[in-house]
Amino acid sequence: MADDATASAPPVPTADDGGTAVPPTTGPNDGADSAEPPKEDGTVAPADEPSKETKRERCVLEDFTQCSESHLWKLMMSFYDRKGVESWSQGIVPHFITCNAFIGAAYAKVLAGFIRDGMNPKSPEGVRLDPTEPLYIIELGTGSGKFSFYMLKALIEMKDTLDFPIDKLVYVMTDFTESNFNFWKDHPQLAPYFKSGQLDSAIFDAVNDESITLSNSGVVLGPGTVKNPICVVANYLFDTLCHDIFQVSPGLTPDGSGLLKEGLISVGSKRSDEPDPLEPEIIKRFDNHFRYDDISADYYKNEGGDEPHLERILKWYEQYFGSSSGGGGSILLPIGAIRAIRRLGAFTNGRAVVISGDKGNNNPEQFRGLLDPHIAVHGSFSVMVNYHAIGSYFTSRGGFALHNPQEEASLKVSTFVLTGDDTPCPTPGLDEDGSWLGDAISDRSDARASTCPHLCQAFSTAVDQFGPNDFFVLQKSLKEDSPAPPLKAVMALLKLGDWDPDVFYKFRDVILNQVPTCGHKLRNDLCRGIPRVWANYYMLDKDKDVAFEIGRFYYGIREYANALEYYTLSSDTIGQHHVTFHNMGLCYYSMGFPDRSLEFFAKSLEMNSEYEKAKSWKDKVAVELKNKEAGKGGPAPPPASGPPTSSTGQITSGYSDSSEEEEEEEEAAGAVGSVAPA
């Protein structure tokens, strides 16, 4: 018989999943698959027309104001400041799509491509690296630190092929909230990297601060202080930084360009009164109104030298949407992101590489139509990122952009490069020759990108061909569209995602139910990979006890010593639980140590005296030991002959009887966890 033939395994005692231990939780899920899909119209969506009653009761928090200066962004800051890490650990903010082992490795590959170009003496001077100086990777809006863990881990594992001294690479986690900062400092998975000096952290407001003070090394990063290009990572950040709103009405000017208007916003609430104007719950009650006033393209006046670049971008949109047949366009300009890039680029005299993933668009066709901006609410709120405008900004400054052209994507990933060779913008009479209109910007960007072939190849491989969004879609589809996917398919997904713990946890039912009877080859492949699941584990959501599920995996294949190791890790990391002690008792019993098993059944009952399964096994083992002492029975059967069976002999998963339901998009619904509440 071939090894892959279905094996018939003798039954084993059922390691308890604690089906009666935990009621369904009422809090939100972890947002694992809550990445909001792009709207059909891209950046904007029709605004609901408030009823007369709504208008009468509306609390006006602020009259019509330039969007980037509005109360909107104060509420955003208040949300993250007050919620802290709970925004991610409790699933208020979606995060799986940007916090998994696959995306960490993908970004590491893109950065490695940039490093390889930077170490090539034939590359443009603006991207060259000095291996005797630190290469700083600044993550903006780090949040929980989970992505940082995966990207830094992937980079360190690439050290032998990175073309840059690994000890000169410094990853810097930044956020504006002190609670997040403190969470990182105390996190066990980050501690080794802090100790080695390859990880540092700082409190940093990406839009307003001019320098970064690293908490571990004490180094201050500021204008002109960094020798190598600054590397910036920004996931789900640009959509939360301040934006400005513009519209272009078609064909209303003598030169054929559109009529440019700015969108002003009046932030309001559906309630008649809001005693605390910074209460984050107001976000759920938004009742915002918009107004549009005529402006000229030289709209920005005090942008640190970026005024001509921003004017060039607005003029491009005037021309592009000016056709009388096109219906005009509605544009969100991510001015907060541009300000952050300008400040960070100043550290290195305008040399930077930025890798960013967010919900957004890089095709201006997605901006057609005169509509109010869509503001998505998911605990906090966000808007669609205009990656086209960011790419145009980089190109106007002498750099280039790499975009993933895929339009149907919950996560758009782009890479941008500044070489320090800013192209001067003539003023007044900006670009009167039209040399920056139409396809001119994208043509210049493509020509410059060709000078960094390794970066382009890495981006193509790690993002375009099969990237973070594709991985997200694949795992989601396998979970939702296949009620009982074959174990081989789950195994392939785990390998593709570098044995990501969240993916393992999602498919634990399939693994635990099928592994006892799968072929030896497939079982061996799983056994080789499962330790990687734990190596990639980043503690965040205590409702997901990954160590407990790994323990049950090993119990299902009768590797009781390994099962005990992970049950112990579960107790150490998540906390003691009567079900865990009960399962440890089963392990010891199955290994032929009834005395030891009795101790753990007793520990289980100490925590929950009504736990019937532990009671039953404690009584059973006590009788066996008594009979043994009286000479009426032998010891518990050794593992080779197979331990006694339960009434069903089935392997189920989690502390809950219910399988984990896939989280719905835009919804933070309650999900049954695998751990009882304390």
C-alpha cells in the first residue's frame, strides 16, 4: 500500500475542545478578513441625503472647513490614542491582510531588490548605499507591531543573500500613541530584536514631527543626519492621514481644462448633542456635509517647497478630467501622506524608498464622476488612498513609482523611490509647454524605474505576479467557498503563507479532523511545518490560543510529548485553563503515566469543579490505580497498544464546539474564541 493511502488509525482518547467551557464572546472579532473592498466607483460614493428630521437633529461639530484641517482627523487621532493596541487585539480595526507572514516576506523581498540595486556601483547615485552606515527602515503607524515582526524576521532570514551587512540594518517602529509604544517594549516576540539592536522604536507623529528620537540607541534622526536612503513602510496608514477634497467639472475653461473646485467638509453627528467632541464613538454617528468652491491650481501655499509639485498634480487632474464628455472627476489628495514623505525624505536629503499597502487606487479612471467622498467606518474610519497622486508627486520630484495595476483588490501595494535629484518646477507659468500633462508623468516614471532593475523584478514577483492581496483572497476563498477543503490544499496554503499562525488557526478544524487518518507522507510534511507556525507566532489576540491547537494536533497523531510541550506553552502564554490541564492529563495517561495524569485531572477540577470530563477521567484513573495496587489489574496500556477511546473517537477543535466563522467584510461581529474569558 502506498504511503499516501488513507490509513486507519486506532482510536485515541478525545483531547477535549472544551465545548461547554466558553459561551460565545460578545466582543468584535480580530478583523482577520475585514479588509474593506474597493468601492465600484473607486475613491468616492454618493452621499446619503439626510432626511429633514436628521437635519434638524444634527449636531454640527464644525462648520465647512478645508478637509485636511477639519475635525475629522482629530477624531481619528482620538480613536487610536484612546483605544491603543485594543484597536487590533480586539479586532476593531481590520488587520490580517497587512499582518501575516506572507506580506512580511513580500515586503522584505521588495526591499532586498532595492538594496541589491543600491549596492551596484552602476546604479544612479541617488539610490546607492554605504554598507558602513546604518540602513534605517521606518515603519509609520506601526500599531500592534505584528507586521514589523514578520518583515524584520524575513529580512534577518535573508541575511546571507541580502547584499548588505545585516548588523547595519535597523528597523524602527513608530506611532504617535504611547500605549502602542509601551506594548512593543514589553512584547516577548520583539524582545530578542530589541536586544540585538536591529529593532528600535519611537513615538512619532508622521504628519507633524520633524525628527525621530530612537528609544533604545538614543540616536536622533533629523534633516540631513542619515547617510543612506531612508526606507519607509506604511500599511493602512495613508488612508487615515489627512486628505483634501477636489472636484474637476468638465470643459468650462477657455483652454479646455476643467474647472477645479475644493471640497469643504462640515463634520457632524446624527445626535443633537455631543458633550465630548473627541469621543471616538462619534465616528459611528457621522453626519458629514460637503460644499464645493472654485479655486485655482496654485492652491497650496505653505508646503515646505512642495507647492509647485502639488500645483503640477492639480493641473494634471484639471487637464485629464477637463473633457466635456468625461463627466468630470472627484479627487482625494493625500496631503498628509505627502507631508510625511517630505519630512522623512529630508533626513537623507531627499533620498527614500517607500513601500505602502492600503485600500486605494492608482488608476485615475477610478476617480470619474462628481461625487462626495466615501468615508468607510470600521471602528475608526478611512478613505481610499490616491496612489496615483502620490506616484505623481514622487515623479515630479525626480523619482518614480511602481504600481500594481490590478484593480479588483482589497489591498493595493505600491513602491516609490526618491533619488535626491528633485526636478526644478518653473514658476510662474508652471509647465506652460505641457511637458508634464497626459502620459508624460508615467513615461518619466517608467524610464527612471528601469535604472533599478532588481527592485522592479522583486516588485513584479512579490506583488504583481502573486502578492499580498492574492494571498488574502486565496485563503479567504478556501475558507468560505470550500466547506471541507482537502488537507492537501490546506497544506499547500500553509506552505505558501510560510506557516502563518492565523492561517493555521483558521483551518484547524480541517487539520485536526483529517490528520489522524491521512497518509504518512502528508502527515510527515505537516510535522515538518508545524514548528514554523509557532516560530511565526506573535501574541496579540488572546482569544486565539495557537499553542493549544498545536498541542491538539500532536495529540491527534499520538506524539504526546510534543503535545505536552505546546499545552505547557499555552498555559505560559495565554494562561492556565481547566481544559488544557485535562488534555495534559490525557497525554500522561496515554504515555503510560496514570499517577501523573491524575495530578492534571485534579488541577483541571481545581479550576472548574463542575467539569464532567475531568471528573470522569479522574475517577477512571483512580479505580485503575486502586485495582493495580490490589493486584486486580495491570497498568494503563502502553502507547504502542493504543489508549482507550472516547465514545466518539473524534478530534474536534478549539475550546468551543462551534467552528470559527470567517469574519465578514466591514463587520466586526462576535466570534467564538478558543479560550475561556478570565
